Amino acid sequence: MALFFRDHSCSAAVILITLVQIFYIIYSYTFIPPEEFVDVKEIRPIRPIVLKHRPLDGYVVNLTLINKYCEPELYDVDYFDTYNIQDCLDYLDERESEYLVKSPDPKIKCSPDSVPMLFHVYWRGRINDKIALMIKSFLYTQPLDCSLLNVWLDQNQEDDFSKNPHIQPLLKFSPQNFRLRRWNISEQLNYDPIYDGWEEKINQQIPTVGYSDLVRFVLLYRYGGMYIDADVLFLRDMRPVYHLNQEFAYRWSFWLNYNTAILRLNAKSTIVRNVVENAMQHKMNFHPFQIKYYLVKKQIVVKQDLDDQLYMMPTTLFDPLWLKVDLQLSNQVMKPNINGFHDAYKPTVVNEEFPDDKRATTSMRNKKEFFRGAFTYHWHNQWESSITDSSWFGILQRGYDEFINGQSPNMYNEYINEFHEEIF
């Protein structure tokens, strides 16, 4: 092969560069020890990640199709030898054009002038990194022109949130996109005669988890919207489920009970009124296992009975790891392939996290590949776990922070100042 140059100095430079490259290749294969090759392999570029697009205004999930792919026919360990949970997530991630359908409601649109999606979360005590992470996930995923998160604070004595390092960077989004509101049980329960006599019925010693069972129904009865537990992260735009003409919770793992960690209700609807009235007759017991008995007056309850009242969504949509954990399905390969809720906090790769690469490192973790397809991720009360930089939660947090600071886009390839310029 001949090379032709008009400039001899250019020819000499190219020849010199070529000789250096050849020498380096020979040197690499001759002198670089094997362990250094391992390092090079471990930091190789990860396969390209397909960016998602926001769903179009007015499109909602088709529940028939969602159930076809995401609701197992049987909740039996043997059945899961052939049923793959990841297939549900892949369907949700890759086939939106199939299961997202136009809602008959023409009023559904996202704009600064529209009625926003209204979310609620309850938090007891000082704002810490965990509740801040939940708020960040909301800002990262939801369309900020039409979304509002109410953070209801109880037993919180902070009078200047700008001094709290966890919430201070987020205050520029308040009150437009999220609001810190004081929970006052007397004000909330004296608001409506449906709670008459609550002072004698309420258990004042109820733990936080049980107390929040009450809070969510009280808030949704009054304001409507969607309640999200504090140990839940938003993973994608919630409009396709929020705007369903359907009130819902999701399935408690493989049991025929509701989990109200995600709860969508309309203000003063027949369903929420029914639950509140029955709970008032049972010492204000709002535990999720009780809800089905308030709604369906039968000895033997089947899923269709519940769907006719408060729809029971498939577990995997909002809690993608739960079935694998509860049924101990170690043979199920997921993305990421972690085995327990604490694994998302681990700073090192867990066994078989990347089954196709036995020498995988945490550099392969990518914020855009954390249970893609699921709408939320419920991490089930790992309150004492620390968020480290190389853990899945650390990587998610860094992505949230970079987006919030205008340094990188979110999962929809949007920069914060593209649709929220008034903040800056």
C-alpha cells in the first residue's frame, strides 16, 4: 500500500506516529502483565443504552395487555420455572407503542395551565438522604410542567430548610414542583364528619408504618391523586397509569392482598369513602390486608372481585424485585440481577449481577438500566443502609444530582432548563 503526501514533513510525521503505535502494540503484548489487561477489559465501554421518549399526552396503559405479560397465571414456585419476570419488564420497556392507547378523556394534557398530577408522600422526622432521594427521583422522571409532589412532614422541628444539606439543593423547585407541608392530624380529621369520634378510636402508640397506612387514605379522601411511600423511587413518567380511569393499588407480592405503597384514588370517591367508613368501624385499621374485606363482603374473594372495586395492578409494575425475593427465585435473571433489597445499596458487584461477564465491576452499573420498564422501585424499609457512590442507589443519586444541577439529561434526554427555564 502506498501513501502519497504533498508535504514531506507531513509524511514523516505520519510515519513516526505509525511506528510509535506499532511499538506500543508490541510492547503491550510483550511486557504488560496479565492483571493490567484485566483492568483494561473491566472499564471497556458499556453497550449503548437506548434512550426513552416521554409518552404522548393522553395515552394510558391497556390493562388487558399489561396483565397478559405481567400478571402470572399462578403464584407457585414451580410455575416460575417457565414464567420469566424480566419478560414483563422487557415488554414494558420495549413495546410502549403496543400497550399505550389513547384515553377517551380529551382533557388529559400536560402544560403549566393544566391540573397537575398530584402525588403525596408522608415523612416523620428530620429530612434525610432517603426522603431526599425519593424527591429527586420525582424531579428526574416526571413532567415538571404538570406534576406536583406534596411532602407531608410529621414531627419535624426544622424551621429553616435551607440549613438542611439534603433538601437545600432542591428548594429551587419548591413550591412549583414539590411542597413541604406540615401534617396536622387534628386539622385533617376534623375536616370531615366521616371521622367523628376519631380521638377515641385512634391508636396513639401506632408505629410509623401503621400510622402511614391511615395517612394515605386520609390524604387521598380529601385531595385525591396518588400516594407513594417514602421508600419508593420513581423510575418513569407516571402519566400512563395516573390518568387511567381506574383507581388502583398493586398486589402484595404473590398474596391476594393489596399493597398500598402505590395508591391511586379520586377525592371522596365511592371506593375511598367505603374504606374510610369501614376503617372507622374497626378502630381506624387501614392495614393493607384489611382493605379487601372493606370492599368485598365475601368469605372467599377472587381477584376479579377486587378489580371490580379497587383495581389490583401486577406487582412487577411498581415493585419489580419483590416476587424474586419473596419466592426465593434465585434462578430468575433480572436487569440488574440482584437478589435482595439490600443489594441496591452494596458498593461492590453481587454474585451473578451481570451473568454474562464473570469479571464485571461496578463501572458496568448504569442509571438508565435499573429495572427499565417498571414505573417505580420499592426498596422495602432499608432505612439503616448507607448510600455509597458505587452502589446502585449511589449511581442513581449522582444521575439525579447532575440532572437537577443542569449538568446532564434525564432518562428522556431532557435537560432541566429545556422545560423549566423559570427556575434559572
